[in-house]
Amino acid sequence: MTKSRLEKGLFPLTTPRLSMRPMIKADWPLFHRLHTDNAVIAQCFDPMSLDEIEARFEQRLTPWSPDAKHWLCLVIVEAETQTPVGVTGFLLEQGVAEVGYLLLPPYHGRGYGTESLQAVTDFAIHHGGARTINATVTAGNLASARVLEKVGFQLSRIDPDAFAIGGVCYDDWIYTYTAV
């Protein structure tokens, strides 16, 4: 399926309060802010260089299809105001997806993470062919864990000292959603 046919037929994903569309070059300010705002990255990853952020952004612009070997990256847009509020997406490999999401701090606590994750989870299953979806949460990131649990993800394992942020090792909490 070509990019244009896929995008015309499936995007934007919509929920009652949000729409999610593939990232475009004009989304650079949002992507940059999400990757440099300490309130966003503190429980996710260490600060990156501008070159690293730009490379990650450029990769996320690559057209996606279910057989792609790269992330589907969608911009989360508040439907009422048309304001971009974050990004979400997944990487699909042999029927297993890894999902992720980042929201700007003013939009935390509004249920947007849960709403967008439900839509992306449904999309990964129904249009990506995912049978299992995983999400990795840094130990202590209770808000993200709650979002996953509301959508039906379950804590499936803990990887001790799996990831370092600021020179401190943290456990990874691995959450799993299995399609029925």
C-alpha cells in the first residue's frame, strides 16, 4: 500500500477529543520541545544533543506502512483548538509492537495519554497486525504506568537496572497488551 493511499484511508486517527496524524517537517518545534523539556524527559531519557534530536526527527518523517522497520510517529492534536499536544506511535516487528508517547506538560492529567494510547493500540492491532504490544516505563513513572493500565496493559516483567538517566540506574517496567 502506498503512503498516500495509507494516509488517505487511515489517518487521521480520531477520538472524541483528539486527532492523530503522521508527523511532518512543520512539527519540528513540537518535537524539539518534547525532547528538551525537563518535565517531559526526566523519567524517559537523558538530554540529547541537537544533532541526536534532529536525526530522530528526520527518521520519524519516513513514510510508514505495516511492513516498515521504523516507528510510526503521530502528532496528537487537540480537536477543539487544533493545538499539537504531543506525539505517539509504535514500532512493529513480527507481530509485536513497542508503543510510546510524550505529551507537553500543560496537557498532562487531562486523559489525553489514555485516549491517544487506546487509539494507537487499536490501530496497531487492526491495521498493523500486532498481536502483542509492549511499553517500557522507567520505574517510578507512575503516571505513565496508570495510562497503560487504563488501556488494558499489564505489568509483565521488571528488568532491574536496565536504563540509566542522569547516571542513575532504574528498573524498566515492561507492560504488555495482548490482542484477543
